Amino acid sequence: MKQWLTGIEGAVLAMAALRIFSGSVEIIAALIMLYLNDAKKALVVNGMLAFVGPTVLIVTMSIGILSVAQELSFLKLFFLVLGIGCIFIAIFK
């Protein structure tokens, strides 16, 4: 197990840890909604989740881009950033 963990790239480990954290927050929020059993309170909890999702997306993408930026040509990096920009436009519009 220890050898497996040392073989994982640091950026990949950070990205996976953020996704595990995000998923855990989503599950906890769902359980809180069930516990509260009120649509108005559930909407408040859901509103809080609206902040967590895009934040984790931005941080995870930033870690990934920084880790591969040295290996990509400028043109490929441009198209990568352009694609991410399209994702953000779709999310926020």
C-alpha cells in the first residue's frame, strides 16, 4: 500500500483529494436535507452547495493545468484554456 501511494503524482493526489472532499460535502448536504425535512431549508443547503461545486472545479482544473503546462505547447495550452472558458461560460450563463 505504501509503495502504491508513493507512486502517485502529487497533482493527481491533490485533485483526487479535492474530489473526495467535494463528494463528501455533497453526501453530507443530502443527509442534512433529509434530516431537516423542509423544502425551504433544503434550498438553503442546496444554495451553499452552489458555492462548493464551482470552487472545487476551478481549483482542481488549476492544479491539473499547472502540472501539465510545462509539457504542452503554447497552442495546446491555449485550446485547453479556451475549452475551460467554454465550460465556465456554460456554468455561469
